[in-house]
Amino acid sequence: MMLLAGAASAADLPRKAPELVIQMNGGNPILLSQYKGKAVAVCFILTTCPHCQKTIGYLSRMQEAYGARGFQVLASAIEQGAALAVPNFIRTFTPPFPVGY
């Protein structure tokens, strides 16, 4: 009986993702729905966190390696004052994907 319950829920995949809006400095907001049909990694970061900064490096390499095959990274800074911190973060780490807040 448990096997059938698992199969029934697997039939509902993929589930529709809820809308996510990432504000961009000096530009239009990015909507997650813009990337329908792609594999999307959404990364929530703190711009001053060393672990987040290192992760951005890994995700940058993944974006460059798999972007042409439909992979898309989106990053959103979540700390207070993120709108002010993001431009410097982008200049410092030059991610090949959108970073907003």
C-alpha cells in the first residue's frame, strides 16, 4: 500500500514553483517564472559572508559549464541594506548570473 502512495505523489511532479521576485539594482525585477523550463538554482546570500562568497564562485563555474544546457543561477542578498551592498558584491565577485535582493 505504501508503494502506491509514493507513486501517486510522484505523478504530481514537477510541481509548479511559487512566484519569486528578485529586485535588481537599477533594473527591472526578475521573476522566477521568466525561467520556466530551465533548471534554476536560487541562492540566498549575505554579501559579507565568506561561505556565501565561496559558494558564488562554485555557482559561477556551474553557470558557465551548464548554462547553455538550460541551467540558470539566481542570487538574492537577504541582509538589511542589501540594495546598497549588492553593487559592490557584483564588482568584487563578477558572477555570470543575476544578483539582486
